[in-house]
Amino acid sequence: MFECIKKLFSKKPVATPTPLPPPEAPKPIDPIGAKRNLKKGLDLIKEFEGCVLHAYPDPGTGGAPWTIGWGHTGSDVYPGKKITQAEADILFEQDIQPRIRQVEDLIKVPVNDNQFGALLSFAYNCGVGALGGSNLLKYLNSGSYDLAANQFQFWNRGANGVLPGLVRRRKAERDLFLS
């Protein structure tokens, strides 16, 4: 019994725990699209959308969806609504960020910044769903860049037929895509 007690109270060397390394600082999250130069695409969107600080009806339908700022639509836009330039810029940033990610997710082949900017402009105007179901994307993802570029021209209609503004926009998007 004395041996048991002796073992309990005998001094054994205690291992010193090795200190943990300091935690790594969190890596900053890259904003969506940060690896791309989107200036030309964003400029193209802004050129054709224009910035209107009061709600206006969709030019293609003459009514819904009502639009404000840099082409912002949604349930928060209604006849008579007014915003400031700063609010228009914030709405644009909120609208464009998810579209960047959605367009990135649709593209399965390498594209340069101008090609991406043209596709982003198209998606901003026609909708990501329209891009996703289009021959434009089908040709692009099959590697047929020229055939894809030629598809922009077919997206030039509103509810009342061909719209000159859409003809100009699609040509500008195609030109950017091919540059």
C-alpha cells in the first residue's frame, strides 16, 4: 500500500505544452469581380441605362417594370418615386454585385474582361435568366466565340417590336465582346 501512495505522490516530469501558434489574421474577402477589370462593361451599362432620379416606365412596355437610377427595378420602384444621385449609385452597386456572380457561374470557358463586361451588360438589361437560356451562352460555352458574338443582335425587341436603343446597345455589347 505504501508503494501505491508513493507512486501517487512521486514527482514525475510534467510535459510542458507547446504553445499554439498565433491565429492567422483573416484574409480579406475579395469583392465579387475584383479579379476582373469591369470598367468598360460597367461604363457600357451606365451609358445605355442612363441615370434617372425619378421613376419611369419601362421603354419596352410603356409600364412595368418601373425603373429608377441606373436601371434599378423592383417592388421598391413606383410611379412618383424620387431618389438622389448617391442613392442611385448605391442601388447600382447592390444590383450589379449579384449579377456579376451569376454571370460568372454561367460561363464555363475562359473569357477576357471585355467579353465578361459585354455579357454582364446583356444580363443587366435582359436578365440573367435570359442569358442562361440563350444561344449566346450555348455557343460561348461550346467555345464558339464568334457565333456567340453574333447572337447579341437578336436581342433587340421590346413588347412593341424592334427598339432602336436595343439595336445600338446590342451592337455596343458585341463590339466590346470582340475587343
